[in-house]
Amino acid sequence: MSVVADRIDPTLPPSQRVALAYKRLGEEDRPEVWIDLRPEGEVLDDAHAVEQRLADGADLPLAGLLVAVKGNIDVVGLPTTAACPEFGVVAEKSATAVRRLVDAGALVLGTTNLDQFATGLVGTRSPHGAVRCAWDPERVSGGSSAGSAVAVALGVVDVALGTDTAGSGRVPAALHDLVGIKATLGLVPTAGVVPACVDYDAVTVFAADLATAAAAMRTMIGPDDEDPRSRSWPAAVRLAAAPRPRVAVPRADDLTALSPEFAAAFAATVDGLADRGIDTVTVDVSALLDAATLLYDGAMVAQRYAAVGAFLETAPASTDPTVAAIVRGAKAPAAHEYVADLDRLTRVRALAVRMLADVDALLLPTTTEHPTIAAVQAEPVAINRRMGTFTNFCNLLDLAAVAVPGVATAAGDPFGVMLVTDRFDDQVAVDVAARLVGEPSPDLGADGVDVLVVGAHLAGFPAHGQLVERRARFLGEVRTSTAYRLRDLHTEPPKPGLVRVGDGGAEIAGELYRLAPAHLGTFLAALPSPMGLGPVELSDGRWVTGFTCSQEAADAGTDITEYGGWRAYRAR
């Protein structure tokens, strides 16, 4: 059974959802979760504005979605403190990611507590108090995006924004049975985010399910002139996992950091993959785990000093001592050490790319254990370092990751795993994660061209492999408008031709796929004569790219329109 509280009914009007959220806040004794809550009346005004926009016909895909925002991300009108009150400055505008959610109809309740300056994976390094686990107040919540994860787990909000440099958008998800999506660096702009390590920071999403997390992530993705590190989807992006995904899993020697309960849960998860239509291959990930140590123990930590070191040198009263020691110590590495570590990361990244080339994703446990707050306070550095064993390398190596609950529990407690992919293979990670947790796979909205197939490229027919090779995304079964006729062209292998006739046609059954722009060109180049691609009208009025054929070939063919489609005709 999930430890996540039930969501507030998503079908209710936005204003009712806000009222219920604040009622739930009053019932929960979790003041340490939040840094600044917006007044209920202010959020209700926003909700009524969303309702009016809907009444006026606006398209608001996130209408009424309740959102919490990590306290190192700007929310207009609230101080951005990064859990250090002296650092706080009231934001004049919201971060790009937050603005995009609000523009889509989302409602922001406030900012959440975190490991100060996003430095930690435990959620205890804050002057606002340790953020307690949602389902066991004696244990840590996981950090640094601690308050964000707990706000979702308590059912107060639908989604919460975190940031992830070392694993902060994934570790808290694992400890609370949540989904955590850490997209490829730069896909979600970081304008308006207090940097931790500016080259390796990512804005992340927590939610109770993949569909909700993906909806928020899809809305935030896109380049931004205010963020020079922001990126767009590449033209050759893979839009789907393989029909039967293949994932890499680590050797037993790579899993020694796991607690006995977490080791057993990971083994059970791997054992359950075949039943979910996922194949496995064992790989050596030791080089990746070694690279992970560079984030704190190498020269890369200098980025933390560059971010907030000068401020911490002023010795503000609310400084967390562990965070201050880490950041001040980050002043020490020499430039040549930084260059050497960058070279090492480049070499390990090349190894990671080769490892991932033959699989859809790498499956890893998200973290190693779930300690108590008392244990972390007694051993604040060692436990924190261990909890990042499997997460720290992802951003250093420019990889994407999706964290989801594992197949098994850790002796009855939540246990999470990650699907790690190469950069821009985010959709592939989501697809495999969906298969693992038994949910339909949501779309992250990567760029592509919708292509209608009506013959040999249909699933189960000889040319379908051309779509699979290009990782085309299946969008569903569709029908053309009544302006078409279908003819058997009597080719080898057999294929039909779709002909637009205007009057006297009929709806023809087909399948719709999305192809990456670059792959559409190679797809067209591979088409044999007399086939081509052109605009085709669907029964719902949309125009998409579809198969056509020459008039000469159509005239020589046999009309099979009466069957309604190629599949029915071939099955006659």
C-alpha cells in the first residue's frame, strides 16, 4: 500500500481545491515543510482568475493544479531564501519554470524547506528544522528538496518543484513512494533558481504518479533567453522505448552500499522485470560510481563556492554548520585540479554513452537506505555521502533520470529505483518507468512530426520495423476523412496506396506515429517507388503527414476501400 495521501479531487473547481488544500494544511502538524505560505485569500483570487479564464474558453492544461515550490526557486512576491533567511530577497518575478506552470493554470501555494543552499540529501540541514518523513516522523525526508516531496506525500499539493544537482529530485521521491523526474540538463530553464553548481543544476518535479509529473515537466520544458544553459530537444530525439525494452542492471559488486533491506528490494525489482516485458543485461557501473565522488570530493565542488561562498564568508547567523563547512571548503581546489576532473568526467561520459547505446536505460536503486533523523545528526556527512552513491554522477555525466517506486518494498517500507538514460532520452526513461509501475506512458512533448500509416508500416506488418528503429512514438489508431480510397498496389512485399478522391471516398483505418524531425527525412528516403509522403486529412479534421502513391500506381491497383483498411483486407 502506498504511503502517499490521497490527492484532493482533481475534478473539483480550482477554488474548491485551494480551500481543501488549506484545510489539509491546518490539519497537518508539519510547519517545517514550508518556508513561506501565500495567504489563502491570495491563492483563492488566483483560482477564481483561472476559473474565469476557463469560462472565457482559454486552454489551460494544468487548470487548478496545486503546486509547491522549493525555497531556492523564485516565486513572485515571496523571499527566495534557499533556507537561509539572511540571504532572502523578495522575488520581483517568478522563475521561468514557475511562470510556465502558472500560465497553464497551476496555482502556487508557497515555498518549501530544503537542505540549506540545496547542499545535502537528507533534509535536516535547515534553520527551519529537519523536514520529517511524511509517514514516519523519526526518519529523514530526504533532501535537499525535502519540503517539496513531503508536501506531495501529505496530499497538500499535486506536484512540487525541486532542484537536483546530486540527487535531490530523486532521493526524496524514493523515500515517499513518489515519482521524481530529473530531465536532461537545460531542458527546463534554471533562470530564477539560486545556483548550487550552476553547470549541473536541474529543476525537477515530484508527483504521486507519472502522468501528473510528466504534465508539469512537459509544460516547463523549452529554451529560455534568460538561461544561457537552456536547451531544446534535438532533431534526432528518440520518442519511444523499444517495444520490449532492455535495461542494464549493475553487478552485485556495485551494490555493496545498499542496506540489507534495500538490497533485497532491488533484487526483487530486477527479478520482476521480465513479467513486465523488460529484458536485462548486467553491466559494470563502477566507473560511474567513482565519478560520482567528484561532485563533493573533487574539484567540481568549487562551483558551490562560486554560487554562495562569498555570502557565507560573512558568517550569517542562520548558517547550517555542515553546509558552511562544505561550501567554504570548496574554495580550496586549484584550477588545474578542476581541469583534470573535467577531463576525467569527459572520459567517463564516453564510457556511459557506450554502455547505454545497446539498452533503453540503466536501472539503479535510487538511494542506499532510509536513516533516522537522529542517525543523520550524529553522522551528518558520512550518511549523506552514502545516500548519493547512485545519484551523484547523473548530472556530472549529462544524463537524464526518472525515479519511481520499485516493484518490491524494503521490508514493508517505500523503496525506489531510477531509470537513467543518455541526455535527451528522457521519453525513453519515462516509457520504461511506466512499464515498471504499470501506468500508461505519458508524453513529455518532444518535437516531432505526426505520420499516418495505413499499410505495410502498421504494427505487425513487414515494414513496421522502420518505425521501431527510429523510435517513433505510437499515438493511437485513427481514421482518415471520407475523402480517400484505398487500393492494393500488387507489389512485393504487399502494400496499399491511399488516394484522395474528394467525393465518393470513405474513412480508412490507420495508425498515427510521431517521428523526430531528423528521422522523418531518413524515413522518406527509404520509401520505395511508387510510395511517398504528403498531407492527409483525418476524420477529426486534423491534417497530418501520411502515405501517398503515384496516380499511375493507383490506377493499376485494385480498389479495396470496402474493407475499411489494409489490416481487414489482409485478414479476409
